[in-house]
Amino acid sequence: MDTQILGVAVYGFGRIGRVHAENTLKRPGLKLMYIIDIPSMEKAVQDTFGGAVEFLPLENEHKMLNDTNVHFVIICNPTEFHVTTIVKVAEAKKHILCEKPISLKVAEIQQSYDAAEKNDVHLLCAFNRRFDGKIRALHKKTLQARELGGKTHRATVVSRDFPYPDIRFLRKSGGVFHDCAVHDIDVLHWIFGAPPKFVQATGTYVMQGDVSGADVEPLCLDNALITLKWATGEIATICSSRISRSYDQRIEVFGDTFDLQVVNDIDPFSPALAGMGMGTDSEPGAEVEADSFQKRYANSYVVELEHMENVVRGSEAILVHRADAVNACSVCDACGEAFRSGKEVELAL
């Protein structure tokens, strides 16, 4: 399989499905063979790819599942369908890259990995920020500092989403903890080398419930503050918000011998940062570029796909494991419990 062209199929042609489909077409070792979605998406697929990719409505997915030329499948359909799709694909003996979260329930994540292991296929949960160049450099430098005797004390994450999502998505998203903060929780787990022991969380609503999704899911907070504490003494805070003028992503990791940061390529709040040596030379009130996750993390999706290809070829060990997906979901659940109760929650991970 070292030089074989690997066939790929994609479930779902929404925002992230388009990203994965386009990246697959650009990789010389991969062939995008099928995109599977509801029938109304066929025109969008044809307009984008012409006849280069075959569109299959969901009722005809069996054609892809029975095609031995498909080696792995990228699952980008709504979260509520992930587990049933994973089980079907695993039983068809095809490897899987599944967008996060695999499920909003720990038991269903376990079920998904059980299906993959039973059928001897790889399942990669797409925590794409582990594949971002800046975050990887931060992770590497933190490990190097610790290897030289340095101790990590704390981390701070600012993660503001933009633009504000569609209400149909929000009502099924699981709320800000499972949808947004899960990425930051996973990154901190990766950097510290273990999940946290204690969780506190609070938050506020800014938009009306029929805009934010809180009319259906009370955890659809617009602003959330999370405090995590590790059994070994480290602490971290996460500011997770959907209220923003740009896609704002920052991380600081502080230790006794180091202070490492990931900052934005552009200044999302130029008036607030003007004159502080932190942003652009925009005049106060000037418009700044409206970024998005597709732009900020564009290269991470390319590297993630390359990693998946190499995992299938057997040249790399998988980076995200069952425990990582389970632990991230468990911490998100604990955030919800802490928010509802107003109390610190202890995790048994």
C-alpha cells in the first residue's frame, strides 16, 4: 500500500466536508471517489467538482461501502449520525477520519472505537488543532522545557468563534462546551500530557434563545469561562465565546523557565489593541479582516489528511486515540455539570 493510490469517500458536503473534499483532490496519493449526502446537495457537488467525483444520495451509500477501491472515509455529516455511520463504514472494513465530536455521549464514542477495533480499521477523531503548525510548535517547546527540568504552571486560552453559526446547527451542536471548547480542552490535555482533575465553568447568554439555540439546548451559551485544575498542580483557563468580530485564537503556556504563546496572524480587535504593540496599525474603529476556522486552521486540515493517509499506509502511528476522544467528551460533560450546579466537579479519568 506504500505507493498505491488510496480511494477516499466523504460523508457530508457542508463547510468542513468541502474543506476535506478539496484537500483530498489535491493530494497525489489519494483519489476522491464519492461524496455522500442528502439529494439536495447533488447540484453543489456537481457545480464544485463537475464529473470528477461521483455524488451518492444517502440511500445509495451501499455502492461506496461495497467498493473495495475505497480505503478510507471522512465523516462530516451531522454529529447525531456519526456513530451509525462509523459502524457501517467499519463493518465495510474501511478506515475512518471522523469530525469531532464523534458523539456527545461517552458510551457512543466507546461504541465507535469498539466497532473500529472489531473490524481492524483505524478511527481518527479529527482534533485538527493538534496538526496546526503554531500549536504543534507550542507543544514541542513545552515538552522540551519540561525535559530540561522546567515545570508548567498555567495556561490561558482565548477562543472566540466567528461568524455566528446558523440556528439549525446550534440547536444540535451540544452547546458551547462540546462544540467549541472541546478543541481547547483537547489541546490542553495534549500539552499537559493528561486530562484535568477538577472543572469549574460559568457562562452567559447574549443572543435570544431562538438565535443562540438556547431555546432547545440550555448549554448554548454565548460566553463561557472554564477553569481546569490538574492533579499535579497545573491550572488553565479557557475563554470560549461566540461573540466576536473575528476568529480570535490565542494560547499562552507559562512555566518557571518559559512563557510560550500562540497569537493571531491578524488583529481581531484593533481598537482595543491599538498602540500596545500587539496588533496592526489600523485606526481605532477601522474594519479588520473577518477570519474563520477554515482560514485560521486551513493548513491543519491538510496536515491532518496527510497524517490519515500515512496511518492507513502504515508509516505513522495514529496521533489521537480512544482515550483522547473519551476524555475530551467527559471534560465537556463536566463543564456542563459545573455550569448547571455552580460547583466544582471532580473527574475520575
